[in-house]
Amino acid sequence: MLGCCSGYCLEFEPADTLVDSFSGKAQVHPMLRHEGIAREPIDDRQVLDDLVGGVERRLAGEQLSFLLNDCCMSEEKRLRGTRDAAELAWLERLRALRRRLSVASDDELVEALGEITRSYGEEIHGHFDSRTYQSATRVLPAGLALLLRKQKLWAGLSRGLTGKLSLADKIRCSGDVATFDRLVELGTCVLVPTHLSNLDSPVIGFALHQAGLPPMIYGAGINLFTNWLLSWFMDHLGAYRIDRTKQHRLYKEVLKEYSTYALERRWHSLFFPGGTRSRSGAVESHLKKGLLATGLAAYQRSLAAGRQDCRVFFIPATINYSLVLEAETLIDDHLQEAGRSRYIISDDEFSRPDRVLQFVGDMLRLDNPIEVVFGSPLDPFGNPVNAQGESLDPRGRAFDPAGYLMSAGQLRSDGQRDRYYTGILARQILLAYQRDTILYETHVLAAALHRVLEARHPGLDLFARLLLPRQERALDQGEVDAELRVMLEELRSCAAAGGVKLRGELVTGRPEAVCRAAVQQFGRYHRRRAVVMEGTRLVLEDPRLALFYARRVEGYVAAVAPDQGDSR
């Protein structure tokens, strides 16, 4: 596993030292310093007690009757028509609470707040288990070997347990790995990656393990826990549940308090700050700041408690695919007006095990691996951080960021100030995403084809172009090559300046080579081919699917097939 750090390359050995498959003796990976998420055993009951107390302090001084009424009304609306026995019982409890809110005393309101917080906390809280983690990182490659390569049982298990699988070659990590590796010892790390696929969580978990970095807790949509076996593994691998159908403020406050508490406890964490998968295929252009702000809150609380290891570090990361499992569903959802308000997709390709296995099998045969790029770390205020965990000012000088939180020599709470700093952090993360995104041939060919199609039909908007008959979407190879030549020049200049990363034929290849590589890759997995080659013509066989890949190039060259929709 290759990781490029500060201008030179490190080679990470696969995680084959956890168990010797022949001697049966346990061996600890030399870089896996922690057995699990936490440095001490996790008492689930204590976590919930602390969560209830934290939410009560967070909401002290609020009009609890209004907050609880909003919760009850929102939940009644969400659960309208449900037939689930547990949900019906929960709904009845909330209705009973709502009926007595107008006459409830302050103590009764606090008690009701605690009950709801505990209920949400029980749903959210994960149960990391180090034995499950070690088993999963050992068994997952073996299982993929058996399912994807149809090997004999012993050969598959042997190769899986010794880490000698092509899967490790197809999920790579690069970037500032050495600094990341150092910072996990100096404070609490928050990994904030881009989000394109439901495969992102297992992919980045595998990448962390391969790089010898500790596991992290991470928020996962509750819809991913519907499969009992997958749910059990996710629950014991550090995942905590996020129910995005709960949109009322109290639930969001409980979620933020849980994240803040976890960071205070030095549980390394992973957020997807874009909030959901990119429907359009574009790199994130704006972030949700709620969970990002919990890093600053945890840092401030730890400072107030006098903790020495209170630093919080944000690690931007990009997860890069030449093909995306759910691309067809995501772009269709983006383009449908009704779909733009459909926040959760529960019926995409990820929900079908056969499609997931087909995708992973096809991925193993691609030249381009899935690549995770770990960016340069940031503090909660958006300042760069060096390998010693020191924040750096614009001149590169180390300084103590605690001063940002001081007034007259004392720590002060200031919500407006904290929102301002979180906004700066979000902008710096977005800049890191732009720099560390990897473009592949599939992205650039799709963008070139859409640009040629737009030039041919300047009077048509995007949706009209997508409805053009097939013969109008058959484009001359020479015309496409000319467009590719212009785009490659722009992209290579951008890459030379550190503004993007290129792979494959995009680095030095000619337009014809880019075309061949992209068409070959498009033919690997999707049931609807995005692009096909017919003689001297390139046909946009599925212009919507091609648009998904084309959107990844936005921000690096002139706008590709713009529309008025949200880039998410």
C-alpha cells in the first residue's frame, strides 16, 4: 500500500500480522497502537447518563415546552401511517407528553427531556468491539476472495488471512499519511471525507486499517442498518446511527452532543460533512456545519477542564472512484424535480447485494484503484497544523489557538464567534477537497462529450439536450479529440500548480488514449453504458449517466452542462 508523504513515498505492508494463519499465534500490527476506538473500556450506561446531562446543560435556559412540542409534532408527522409496533408505542408516549405540556412543571419538562434524550441516545450510540474489528478486517478480504474470485476454500481463506489479496491493491491511500499517523497520538482526529457512495465507509475503514491507523467512530444512516448481519457488524465497528428523517431541533442537539462528548473522550471520529452522497457527481461545494462545530465545542470544553491532550485535528480526505456503484440512481434522482427533495435513497444499488458484489468484482479488474487521499490537517479554526500538532499562522509560525477563545484572559463562550470560525474551517476543507480530488479518464471524456454536445446545440438547455435522439448524440472522434486536447492542457496546468490530481492517461496520454481507456472502463460495470465507440464516432449512449461523471470536472475547467440545480 503506497502512501506519499511530504514528497517521498512510504510503502505500507498489508495488515497481515494480526494472526498468523498457519501458527495461529496472534501478532499485533506494528502501527495499530490502539485496540479500538477508545483508550479505556466504554460503559454504555455511563455514556447515556453523560449524554442526558450534556443535553440538559446545552439546552439550559431554553423554552423546553416549545422544544418538546416541536419534537412531538415532528415525530407525529414522520410516523403518520406507521404500523410498526415499537414506533406506535413511541408515538403514543409522545402524544401523552404533548397533552400535558401546557401544565407541566419545570422539573417535569426536564424529566421529559431526559427520557427523550435517552431514547435517542440508545438509538444513536454504537458498541465498538475490538474483537469484531479484528475479525472483520481479517474475514472481509477472505470473503471477497471467495465470492469474487471463486477460489478454493483454503486458498481463499489463506490469502485473506495473510492479506495477500488484490483488494489491497485496489484500495489505496496516499497524501499526508505520516502527519495523520503522528496526530492520532497527540490529540483527537476528525476525518472529514467527500461522499459519493455508500461504499465510502467500508472503503475508508479498509484504507485506515491498511495504513496502520486506528479505527474511528462514524455516523451512518439508519437505513443502512436494515440488514441484521450488516447492522451487527456496523454496530460493533464504531458506527453510530443517524436518522435523517428526524429533522426537529431536539434530535439534532442530541446528535451534536453525542459527537462533542465522543471527541472529548478522544474517540477519533469520521464525519461526511457534505451530509449525504453527491447526487450530481460533483465535488462538494458547501458543507453542513453542525457536526463540524462539535470539534470546536469539544476543544473548548477540554480546555476548560484543564486536559493536556485536548487538541482536535481535522483531516480532510477525498475518496476517488473511476466508476461509482450508485451513479445511475444518484444522477436520476438529481435530475428529477421531485427527487431533489428526496434526502434518503433506500432503494439504490447498495441495497442489492448482487450489484455490490458485481461492482467490487469489476473494480478488481480495473486499472484504476479506489484511492483515498488524506489531506493536510487543520485545527478547529481552519489553520494548518504541523506534524507536532502545532497550529500555524499565515507566515508558518506556531502559535496557541486557545487565544481565539479568550477574553480578558478567560475562556468565554460565544456562539456567533464559534460559527464564524467553523465557517472558516468549512471553507478550508472545501479547498482541500478541490486540491485532493483525483480525476480519471471517465470524468474527462464524459465532460468533453457534453461540452461538444452543448456547442452543437447552443439554444438547448441541459434537459433538452438529454432528450436528443441517439443520432444527435453520436459525435465525431476528431471533434471530441480537439475538445479533449483543450481540456487536458487546462487540467495538466491545474495539476502542476497543485490544484487537482490526475491518474492514468490523463497524466501524459494523448486524447485518443484517454478515449480508449474511458470507453473500456465505462463498459465494465454499468448496465446502461454511458459512452460507446462506433467506428469513428463516440455515442453518448446514456447522457444522464455520462453527466454524473462529467460533473466531477466542474471547477477545474469551464462549466460542464450547467443547470439550476444544487450540485449535491
